[in-house]
Amino acid sequence: MSRSSFAGPRRGVSRRELMHGAFATAAAGMLAHNRTSAATGASLKTDPFQLLGVASGDPLPDGVVLWCRLALDLDDGKRWGLSDEAYRVAWEIRDLERSGRHVTASGIAIASADKGYAVHVETKGLKPSTRYAYRFTLGNFSAEGQTLTAPSTGTTPDKLRFAFCSCAEYEFAFPYAYEMMARDEPDFIVHLGDYIYEAVYDQFYRFDAPAPARRLGCENLSEGQKRARFLKYDRTAKVKTLSQFRRRYAEYKSDPRLQYAHRSCPFIVTWDDHEVENDYASDFSEVREAEDFVQTRIAAYRAYFENMPVRLSTLPVVAERRQLYRAFDFGKLLRLNMLDERQYRSDQACAAGLRGNARSLSLGECPEIEAMIGADGKAREMLGKEQSLWLERQLATSKATWNVLAQGVMMAAIDSRADCNFKEPKSETTIWTDGWGGYTVARQRVVDLMEKYRARNPVVLSGDVHSHFVTRVLKDWKDQNSACVAPEFTCTAISSFLRNLEPWAGPGGGNERTIVDLDCRHHGYTLCEVTSETFDVAAKRITPNALAPDIGAVKAETSYIYRVTAGDPEPHKI
């Protein structure tokens, strides 16, 4: 595949052309039993779909999840401007690759107040590798989208194209990357977390304080930039209640660029920390004295599953937790393992004080980083035992050429001794304790798994750090001459704060072979094209920046493209 293959959408009829008119002559009637006294929406005077849009997700060869959430007024934190307790929402799905007015599947779903008026429809009986249009209808209003099923289990697609992204803080910049990646027409989009932020922008960054002195090469990439736009609701503190989390999702989902991406193709999602709280770990809050954190986490998780197009029927609920890790097969070409690195992890190493779990610490300052057992006497876990065993089964049983591990935080062993937050670079290996580097024993277990099943071509996808990275996951994290077990590709932020990470890759940074390339100066996303022989990854940047209020002023360009060849874990620039 040549470099130009990432230049734009595929040839042929575009999705927008397929969508145009797909429902123009559709039959209006849909039959369903009246299973409830839920309202039909006939009295609605305002479109209940317009505010939040529609979405699809979790594609399988025979079905996808269709999602919508009704809302009219975000000031109303209980009924969201809707007068009835529940509504009968009609849905239908049709094959875009088949002519005529044939409705492939249809039915009625109930949108109720106790679930935030969210609807999850798990369609079945669809054809593999087929593009479908879908529609939700309530009263005189409807909303449409399109989606794509996964390839048949026993086949090997010629090519698979997908995008991945993370970190979409609402106020700092505009999320143009959502629309740009949808314009690239991926088969699906992988979201690696920080879909929302639990606090407002001003609580993360203070611009009323004097700018700190910066050493050479550490200029501030966002000097003087306060925000591109404002959140309207819950600006005084972190969101904590179910109603507040529902409203926060609604504000984010009201963005037209995010709506465009969701209605264009299916999403496959996992979370990181900001869906609950910055740097939280399982039941451990960032704020040590917080007594209500577990209830906050429960509310946050509930709102997440209400608002994401995920296949709830396959995700078991255990106590106050719902499993999120799961796998998707795209024929025999690729297995996508979506990991959960927040819900089961141990507390960060050497956590101290009443505020802030995560810190940059040297190994000398914090021996617990390398400990198998933490200060609490428990094993220091990242994925937890059950998820770790599940991951080994996924790698052991996979028939796919490529086996992707997709999760929130960077896995490669990054030494941050040269970080710009330090007045001078440190002389000793320094670790950011919230990432995989703060859990070295747990990470080594995953590295050893990838080494054991190396013939299955493991590839790691990550987010969190608001920068594009190409890194090597080394067999021995302390040895820069160690063999590369797997390549890792990290995506920059959709719209979150940018900072200068270039010294990490500079001379004396301790990452001579770990870091292959980076672009920390732009917002954007990452686009992948996969064949049986190659796994190509393009880092896409939004230029000139994502701060302009007009999408006509920005475009997506390529920062770099790297190729991994089956049988060789080394990433090569092309």
C-alpha cells in the first residue's frame, strides 16, 4: 500500500451518497405489539433526537448496537424536558447495498426516565460486511445513521480501515478530529477513553498564576490559550451525581462534529479516568478524604453505559461493576481486544497526601513501582487477575493475523526524567505512576504474554498523553537494547490540552529505542489500514489548529505513517 492510500476517502460511492435518499421513500408504518403503556410521542412539538443524535457500535458479523437518547431540555435534570415517563421509540434498519424499500429489521424500544431515556437496540440476523442505514422514529420526528457489520468469522478481508482516538475535553478546543476521521470513512472508530471530562477546564489549568520559568526546549505549546468554548452546566465543581453525569454526556453529544462521527460508522469504546475522575484507580479517589467516591464511580459507570452504543447483554454485572473488556473479530484478519485498565487496578504506587494519586517519581524515590505486592499487602494489579486470564485466552485462541490490545494509557516503558515539568532533567529513571510504567510487574505479565504469542502479531493502541507516539514495547523495560516485543501507537488528543513532550525523545531522555517518533504539537486522531501482510498507521493532525470556530479553516494532514509487517514487530516509517 502506498502513502497516498491515506490521502482521503475510498473510491466509489461515498457513504453520504448511499445515505442520501435511503429513507426518502421508506414505508412509514412499522408493526409492533403494544407491550407497555409508554407514550407514542404524538404530542411532541420539538425533535427529541436533534440534541443528542444517534449512534451505532459493537459491530458483529450478524448485528450491531443502535443507540439514541431522547432529550429536549438539559436544564431539567430528571425528565430532560419530556412530559412522559416512557416512550415507544420505533426503529428500523435497511441494507444500503440492496435496492428497493426492503426493511431488514424493525421493532419498538422503550425509552424510560429511569434509564435517562436511552435506547439500546441489539440487532440480529444481519449480513456480514454489509453497510446498513438505520432510523429511530418517535411521533412526527426521526433520526438516521449508518453502520457496518463485521466480516464473516471464517473469511479474511482484503483490507480493514479503522481510526482510533481519545481525550476530547470540551472547552479547550473544538473536536474537529471527530468529523475529519469520519470523512476518512473508516469501517469503525475505536475510542480509548476520556470521552468526557468530569471537571471543567478551569479546574485543570490555572492561567491566573504567573507562568513558570521554562528551560530551553520546553516552550508552552498552548501559552495564553484559556478555552475555545464554555460548558453551560455544572461549572462549579466536579460532576458527582447521576443527573450531572447524564447532563455532561448530553453537552458533549450536542456537538455536531461528534454527532457526525457517530451517525457515520460504528464506535467500539473503552474508558480511561475522566469518565469518572482524574487519575482514579478502582475505588481510590484522586482526593484522599473523599468519602463518597464509590457512589460517584457507580453513578459515572451507569451514565457511561447509558450513553455509549455498547452491547449491554454480553457485559455481566458483578456487584456495583459492569465488565467492559471484550473482544471483536474481523474475520481472520484482526482480533481487537478492548481492555479496561481502570476498574480493577491497584492504587498508584507511593500515593501520598490528601490530593493526587499520580506523580512522576524516580525508582529510588518509590521502590513500590517495581514491587509485586503493594504497601497495602495486596498484589499490584493493572488489569486484575480475571481480565489477565481472559486476555491470555484471547491471544491463545486467536486465528487472526493481527491481535490488537486497545486501552487507555501508554504501555511502553517511558522514562520521563527529561519532562518539562522539571526545572532540570533528572539523572535517574523517572516514572509517571498512573501509566503502565507505575505497574511494572503487571505490565511484564502482559509483555510476556505478547512475547509468548508473538507469532500472532500483537499491536498495542493507546491514548491519554495528548500526543501522537510510535513506541516499542521492549522485552526488558530496563534495557534499551532489548528486543521489541510489540509496536505501540498512541493517538494525540481530540481536543484536550497539549504540552511539550519532545524532551522525552531527546538526547539523555532515557528512551533511545523506546520512542521511535512523536508529534505533540497538534490535536488529531490515528488512522489504520490493515492487510494480511501489513499494518499501516497514520498519525493525523488538525492544522493549523483546532481552536478556530469555523471548520472551513482547518484540515487533517498526516504527521507520519509507520508500517508493521506480519512476523516483524518493528515499526518502519514509510
